[in-house]
Amino acid sequence: MDSTLPPGGTANQHYDVLILPKADFEGPQRRRSSWWKSTQPLAGHENLPLSVREGVQRSNGFAPETHDKGSLGCGRAKLRMRSTTALVRELRQSDVSFVDGLVALAFGRPGRPQLGPNAMPPGEICYVAEIDGTRVGFGAARGYGEVAYIGPMAVDPSVRRQGIATSLLRALIAFFQGSGCGTFLLDATESGAPLYERFGFADVDRTDVYERDAKAGISAESAVGLNERDFLQAAAIDRRITGCDRRVTLRRFAQDSNASLAVHKHGFAITHGRVVGPWLADSGSVARILFHAALQVRPEANIVFVPRSNQEAISLVTDAGFVLKRSLRHLCGGGPSPMRRMSIFGQGSLAHG
Ligand SMILES: CC(C)(COP(=O)(O)OP(=O)(O)OC[C@H]1O[C@@H](n2cnc3c(N)ncnc32)[C@H](O)[C@@H]1OP(=O)(O)O)[C@@H](O)C(=O)NCCC(=O)NCCS
């Protein structure tokens, strides 16, 4: 088994990570000061198999020694530990039903990352954590050039607070940092946010989930505007507003069998399944036109993920009968977010931004 964690790891690599029982921590003060450099020897690791020591060291290679604002990393590995070992590996096709079940269990509702026939969705990295061959956790992220969007992340309730999500997150960050990504964004639940804060993530906004009563069925209306020219126009607008190259993700949304795409010179809206989003526009008036076009073509659409900082978006969705159902913390780690959230009226999803 390959126990190292190289930047930009490739398919089918396995990473050894340590799961630290809570009782093994030396206390909050010690923990806080445990940022370290990967070149430093790890106190307390002498009795661990070499492969495990190396795996931990490499997996912390991105961690700075001090907890500077904007830096990412978690210094957990320096703590006294026993040799409970978990494996973090890439997702396989045979993991799909496990992930479905875990995500449904963790979030209290069905929902899954959009896994393709080969399990790993294009442009994404998905990791599964195992203890003694039993799968216990899942984490995913997707890269948009210099930005990566993290989510979903879920751990089996029976093994929470043992560092499994920390290991998954560390592996995801290392992967994307290895491919030149410096900014990490995500929408966190209240219970999930402390995990990210330990890596240096900070609140930059909120993402509110608005819903309205579902209209039965899926519209028989054929997809509108799903031609390449419209798609490329939408992708160019998306790049200007988000500062990221999200073409792979946009194409996935647009290729959903129930997707519609409405494009304007100054904005676009994709409706996929029951979600209106990504829905981006330079002004509220353009956003209004796009929203009404989207709802006209897909009257069954009843979910919008709205950046809290975009008050015009909130007015548009509430005027259309949507009500606030949930709210998440929009967190940023590493470099500053390039996204103009005031021009984002609806995200594509909570995991994709
Ligand atoms: C959030 C979640 C993924 C964390 O998994 P985990 O393996 O238990 O996380 P870790 O053990 O690595 O936790 C690391 C740190 O994060 C913080 N943390 C994790 N869960 C927390 C919780 N429920 N409340 C407060 N802090 C929490 C703690 O600081 C924790 O360190 P500690 O145990 O030493 O205090 C898991 O609780 C889960 O699946 N929740 C349901 C789904 C969800 O909310 N996903 C996150 C979406 S953003």
C-alpha cells in the first residue's frame, strides 16, 4: 500500500491517516499550538509503523507552523496518539450505494453527489475513509482552477469526533493545493463549521436555502437553449462573475435530463431538477427576467440556494412565493474568494457553489 500523500495524488492511491481518540489529546492549549512543518519529526510517533508516520507527515505537508489568517492546515498529527489507523482512498464504483446511504443519514434526507458511471464525477475528487475495511466517511470537492469548492462531507455517527472528517478534509486540501489551488470555499452546516474553522476557514457570507411548494411532476417542456453557443456564452458570464473556470460543472448541470438554460447578454440561469441555479446576473432586472423565464419553463422548480449578501435575490425569490428553509455558513479558506456573490442569485448546489 502506498502510504504517502503526494500533492495532486492520482487515481487509486491509498493514504494512511491516523484517527486520534479524543482522550489522547493533550488539551486545548497544546492543540492550538500544534501547527508544525512537515520536515519536523513527530513527537510520539516512534512506535508507529514507518508507513503510518510518513503518511501523517506527508498529509500535513501543507500545514503552516503558525495559524496565520488565510493559511490552511490542521496540526492534529503532532499530538500524542495511539495507532488507530484509518485509510483515506479515492471513491470506487462499488462505494456509490454506501455514499448514498451515508449522505442520506448525515443530512437527514436523500441526496447524493452526482456520481457518474465510473463513480468519480468529472472534475471532482471524492475520498472514502475506512477503518479496518469498514467504510465510515466520505468527502468530496471540485476544482475550478485556483478555487476549489468542498462538499459534501459526512461521517458515520458511530465514529464521529475521532478525526475522520479532519483526515478527509486534509486529503482534499492537499490534493487541490498540489494542483495549484489556493482558495477553498464551502457551505457548512452549523455542526460542520467548527471542523473547517480548525483549518483556518472563516465566514464570508451565508447561503440560504429557499423553497416553495413543489408542483407535481416534471415539466414535459423540452429543454430550452441547450446549444453549444448558449452554453459558451453562459460559461463566459460565469467566469467573469465567479472568477473561476467552472465549465465542467456547468456542463454537468446543463446536461441534466431536466435542465433548461436561459441566457441573456448580462446573465444566465440553469434550471436542473428542481433547482434554479447557477443563476447569475449583472443586475436585479436581468436576474428577474431570467428567473421568470426559468420558472415558466420549469414550473416544478422549487429550490434556490441564495447568497445572503444578495438582497435583490432574496426579494425575487420571496416575491415568487419561496420561503427560507435552511441557512448555511459560507466559509472561505486560503486566499480570498474571487466570487462576486452580489451577482450570484442562485448557486448550482450547496456542494458546487
Ligand atoms: C461534520 C462531520 C462531517 C464531522 O465529522 P467528524 O469525523 O466527527 O469530525 P472530526 O472528528 O474530524 O472533528 C474535528 C473537529 O471538528 C469539530 N467538530 C466536529 N463535529 C462537531 C460538532 N458536531 N460540534 C462541534 N464541533 C465539531 C471539533 O472541533 C472537532 O474536534 P474535537 O472532536 O477534537 O473537538 C460529521 O459530524 C457529520 O457527518 N455531520 C453530519 C453532516 C454534516 O453536517 N456535514 C458537514 C457539512 S459542512
